[in-house]
Amino acid sequence: MARKQRTFPNAEEDIKKAAGVPDTAQTRSPAYRLAFTDDDFMCRDELRATRIQLEMLKPELIMAERGIESTIVMFGGARIPEPAKKDEARTKTLADLSKYYEEAREFARLMTVKSMESYGHENVVVTGGGPGVMEAGNRGAAEAGGASIALNIVLPHEQAPNEYCTPELCFNFHYFATRKIHFLMRAKAITVFPGGFGTLDELFETLTLIQTGRMERMPVILFGEKFWRSIINWETLADAGTISAEDIELFKFVETAQQAIEIIEAVDA
């Protein structure tokens, strides 16, 4: 699309001009920097609302320009190894859960093949961009020859995105809140693989939004019924009255990628 004719110089032009001014005490002063190129200024506490807005806008604009209309979310543990590396797992349970790395990889591959029927505009796989299940998701999409989205976040560990993320759709976040919004705002289905605190947080926030009517109901698919039932007694919550009996119907258990695909296809049919 041709750029609209401008009456005034654009920001990029002024950045170049500012870089070429004479070196003086005045031009070296932080006060003289253009506000939007001044990292110290942009990181002030008073600018938090602006930073949150920018983290909302940047991925939104890029995905809109790419024509991405809907996504398939993949949540899951960063510590789950691929089967070839399960001997390196810190516990036997993690080693046993490595089968879900392969199911995540196959699910993403199958889902991306379907997404490519819409030229990558619908049902694009999105992960957190890290290792484990997230790597498997981006890897499966890449093996299908398609693109996938990665929503990375700055952490003390696991900061680098996995090598299978599509570079043009690999985003980095400072705020968990804006990252979570981008996970869900285009979602048509949520898949959740075994994981830890982060995965539980993502699962329960999703269920809460659907339960309270703040988000449209959609398939929420939990891989590994034995794992999920061993860590959460869903029936006890219902029996206690802290959730309704019908709330347990907000999600379904599966074991394989194909089962998950069938649930999603049934909704689209």
C-alpha cells in the first residue's frame, strides 16, 4: 500500500536528522533526545500506561498486516523434553510426559496444514515461544511449511525463543497481562498440555473468562487426562459448590493430536 502524502516530516526522518546534529553539551544532554528514542524516559514509571499500550499495538498491527484472523492456542510446560532427550529429564514423570511433546508437534503440524488452506489467515498456531511443549508447537508448524506465532516474555531463564518460531511473528513482552490478551483475543480453540505454574495460570484464566461470560465459549482441550486428574480434583470443586457441575463440561480430555483435531472440526462443522 502506498504511503499517504505527508505535510510534515515523519518520525523516521527526524531521527536521522537528530543523529546528525553537531556534538555539543546541549545535544549530549538527555533532555535533548527525542522523547520516543529516549530509553531512560520511556522506562519511567509514569510511562507504564504508554508501554502497555505499545505492547498491545505492536503485535496487533503486525498480525493485522499479515492478515491473521484467528489462532489455535497451545499452552504447556517448558520442561517437557522431546522423546529423544527424555533421559535428560530431571524426573521420571517428565520423561514419561515426553510423549506429549510429540503429540503437540503432530497437532501443530496437522493444524498448520489446515491453516494453509486459508493461506495462513485462519487457525494459526500460537505458543509462548519457549522450550518444551512450546517448541514442539512451533516445530510442528514449521515442518508443515507454515508460519506460527510466538509470544515470548522476558524471564530470568528461557529468554531466547526456540529456533522454530517464525521470525516475523516472534514477539517479546515485558507485561504478562498484554501477552495473555494476545494469546486469547483471536483464539478459536485452546489446547493445554501438561505443565507447571504458568500452564495452570493460563488454563484457569481461560476457564474463568469463559465461565463468567467474558470470553466466547470455545473448545478447551486438555492433553493427558491422567495427569490433569492427578493434580486437580475437578469433581471435588463441583461437589463443594465452588464451581457448578456444568463447569466441568467447559473442557475435554484427549490423548492424541487427532482427537483434538476432531473436536475442533466438530465445532467448525
